[in-house]
Amino acid sequence: MKTLIICIVLVLAAGVSRAQEITELKEAKVGFAPLSSEVVRDGNSYAFNVKESYVGEFEANPIAFMEAYFDIDNFIDEVKHENYDSYEVTFSSKKGQLKADFDKEGNLGATSERFKNILLPASLREQLYRDHKGWAMVKNVRVRRGENGLIDKEFYRIKLRNGSKSKTLKIDSMAAERNEVASN
């Protein structure tokens, strides 16, 4: 019995001494590059693929994403030998895209966004549920247009299905917000 206890103590001591060994790892560099290095060019149009740091980052506010991760001045410096009067830059993700027009000084002009199957705003979801009971949303598309970084027009195309019946709605969310503010 004494030998068994001594063996157990020796095995435990050997295990503890191995657990205290230090393993030195090489330095790991971690970075986040939201725009891929793969650029597709067509005349004065350039297209970038977007890599989000979390799901929905780009589609939540594409213009803010572009302003945070895209430096138009550096971009113009890289392509200044082309001597364009304007630049059309497209940012694409799995859910959709943002097209932005810049003049030769780098000022933002017209923007256009199109995203599919996104989470609708809570007020719009409540309105759909209230006005279309028994119907299920199977697909949606959000379209926004604007100038100088401000959204002038926003609407949703929503496809609903109820059994074998289906219908498509077009909801102007800017008009709905104006009506909601006026009624309050």
C-alpha cells in the first residue's frame, strides 16, 4: 500500500513539473483590412470588396463605413496619373453595395445603396405585422440615394407570401417618417 501511494505522488509530481514548462511563441500580427486589395477597374470606376469586422457593420451605415475605412485623398494620389474629372467607387459585400461618386478634388457627390434581405427597422416591422396579418416576408431590398453624404430617398421593396399567394410592397420610408412626425 505504501508503494502505491509513493507511485501516485511521483506521477503527480512529474505531471506538475511538465505543466510548468514555458512555451515561447513567435509574435503574431493581427490586423483588420476592411477593403480587399483586389480592386476591379473599369475606366474611372473602381470596385472594392468589403470585409466587415462584424456581421452587418457595412449595411447598417455604408457611408459611415466608407468614411471610416476609405481615404479618397490617398486613392486619388494612387491614380492621379489617369487625370480623371471624377471617380465612381463601388463598395460591395454579400448583402449589397454602395456606389459613391467623387469629383477630382475628392468631394463626395451622389451616392446609391442597394442591400437585400436586411433587418428592417422596428417601426416598419411592426407596421407590416399590423397591416398584413397572416403574411410572411420572404425577401426585402433597401434602396437609398443621396448627395454629399446625406440620404434624400429611401424605400423598401418587400415580398410577402401567404400560402400560395404573394405580393410585393414598395414602402417609402422617408415619407412614412414624415407622416409619423407630423402625426405626433
